[in-house]
Amino acid sequence: MRPHLRALGLLWVLAACADAAGSGDRITFISERDGAKQVYLVTPGGKERRLTTGPADDFPAAALPDGSALLIVSVEPTPGGATAEQLVLHPLDGGTPRRIGPRSARVRNPSWSLDGRWLVFEADTLSFRDLYRMDADGGSLRRLTDNPEGNFEPAVSPDGRWIAFVSSRDRDAEVYIMRADGTEVRRLTAFHRDDWDPRWSPDGGSISFLSNREGIDRIFMVRPDGTNLRRLTTEPRDTSVREESPAWSPNGERVAYVRRARGGRARIRIINLKAGTFVEVPSPAGNDDEPAWSPDGQRLAFTSSRDGDPEIYLTRADGSAPTRVTRSPSADWKPLWVPSAGER
């Protein structure tokens, strides 16, 4: 193909990505191009804006559901050589960022309620690791769990009534749910190996999670009442390939995830739950990782090292036409979509 035609073709693909992903939707990601890890925003067409500055390492954690702000985990050095973490609510209209919640050695995995009025997160403020709830402005902070073995990875249900989480209170990591106020705790999984990373389906009817109960990490699904526990895939057991990073499409019809060969490459697979079929995002080299669906479900952002260092790419919902979005001399990774402001 002639060079000018190839360039026109690339521009057409980028424009198609932008149109399909929604006119105001953006992708936030971590970049190491500035020394410390900083948070950037990029449009599907490749227009970038840096959000954070300073010596702290900053990590995008969760976008406010209406797209008006981004919750960031800020990791700052302390005089003793350790680090301290805190949540920072970063308005995307140019407003002043606000620190909310406790400052502690570890503050991670925030999850918003769908209405954006409150969130839950994991912290070691008063214990090894427990779950806390607070309002969006940082008020009404309260502890939801109290177990010396630890509670992790909270995920608020789509209707805001339940929180799925991981707890080691029974001596190994299992998946639990509880009411949004911390009451009525129910254990969903029971196995002598670890289960972790619970994620709700968009309709709230299923929870995906990771488990090594088969000797290597696999994606499983279970109903919120603990019934119908099953593997996501029906492939023959293969202990040389592990599954990770499941991501539900907004309509709940697809799940994208990573298949990582032991000591080998990582590829992204998209499975159609109704049809039971799958496609893989084509990748000539390197590793593909961290799939994240656009708010309208038409695009999938992911990290890939196919062209050298990790960069952010987009592909269609069927895994076709992967397109590079970021181009920096250092690693860009951990993509997270931010919906158009004012949309839900």
C-alpha cells in the first residue's frame, strides 16, 4: 500500500474509534513518561491531557458514574522511607482536586454506588485490611468489616444494595457479599484454595471471580445467592495457561479477559456468553493486557507491548481492527474509561 493511502487508512480507523466510543468518552491511564507514575486522559482519537503532577505516584482507580470526576489513588513517600496512600477526587472540568478518606499505608480498590453518592474501599487504617464506606464528599466514614485476617476488593452491586468482597476470615480467600450497610454477610464460595477479584454482571445476576481451585487461575461465575457456580469457559483443563482480568461488557453479553501462558505471551479473548463462542484480539507480538470496555460497549481499550513498550490500544467489540492510541517513549498502562460528563 502506498504511504499516503496507509496514512489515510489509519486516520479513518481512528475516526471510527472516536465515533463508536461516544463523542465525550475518554480513557484515563498511567504513564511513566514523566518519571513518577502520573495520570493522563486520552480521547479515542489520541488527544492527550495530563491530570496529575508532582512527586507522588498516582493511579486511576474509579470514574464517578456521571463522568464528572476521577478517583485517584495517590502514593506519596514518607520521611521514614515508606509510602502513604490516599484517595483523591479529581474533577475533570478543571476544578481543584480534593483528598477524601483516611491517609494510610494502603488505601485501594474503591467502588462507587451507581448514583455516585457513596463509595466503598479497602484500607489498613485500623487493622490489617478492612472495608470502609463514605459519602462522595468524604463524609460519613464508617467501617463495614472487622476481621484480623483481612477483607479486600469490594464491589458495589448495580442496584447499590449489596457489596461483593473477598475475605480471609475462614483462613483462605473466599468471595462474600453483604448489605451496603455491612450487615447480612453471606459466604458465596467454599474451597480450600483462594477465590478473589469479584465483579458484578451489569444486571446484578452473576458475580465473576478468579480461583486457583483447578491448580491454576481460572474465571468462575456464581449467582449472588451462591448457586450455579461454574467456570466461565468450557475449554479442557490446561495448567499451562491462566485466566485473569475479566471485564463485563455494559450489556452483560460479553466478557473480555486475558489468557496468559506460563512463561509466555498474554492474549485477550472476548467470549460471547449467549452463543458460547469467542474471538481473540489479533496480536503479532508482545503481550496484550488489562481489557476495559467503553461505556457504550462498542470498543475495548487495552494495554499492549506489540510495538515495544506498553501503550494503550483500542479494538472493536468483536476484537477486530486493533489501533494504537498512545505514543510515548515510556510505558502507558492501566486504561480506564471515563463516560461523557453528565451521562449515566
